[in-house]
Amino acid sequence: FEGIEWIIISLGAQGAFAKHHNRFYRVSLPKIKVANPVGSGDATVAGIAWALAEGDDDETLLRKANVLGMLNAQESKTGHVNMAHFDKLYQELQVREVTHDNNSK
């Protein structure tokens, strides 16, 4: 993976693991009611692109990406997100850095 800046592994409802340069992260998601998960990965990628374009820090990127994926899953229409729920999920989602000795900060 030489030269790849970000690696993000989705765990579905269990969140995600991510690596950026030499830092590792665990993302934990709040429980949500899923209406249709189709397109949630695409919405997550859109969140990554949005955060990269804004120059956001690691935690903000992971929050934006995962919140957009969750917002998509809550809608019956594929590719639709209701941004009115963005802030609530953004605050509920947890991002923690994982150190090499398996302890989180």
C-alpha cells in the first residue's frame, strides 16, 4: 500500500477501521433505523471527497464520511440523504485513534 494515503475498511453497522499515514482509527456508529442500505458506500465516498476538498482533519473526514453513509441508509430512496439529521449523527458517532499497542486514545 505504498503511496496510498487513506485506507478505510467498512464494517457496516459496526463502523469502520481507517489508516491515514501512520495513524489508525476505529469508528463506532450509533444505532439507526435502516430503510435501504443501497448506495451507502457511495455516500460514504462522497463524504470522504467532501472532507478532502475542505482540507478537514482526520476525525472530521471520518465523521463526515460515515454520517453521509448512515443518512443514505435511513432513506428508502437510494442516493438521498436528509441533511437535517447530519449534526445529530455527527455528534453521536465516535472516532478514536488506536495506537500500535492496541490501546485507544
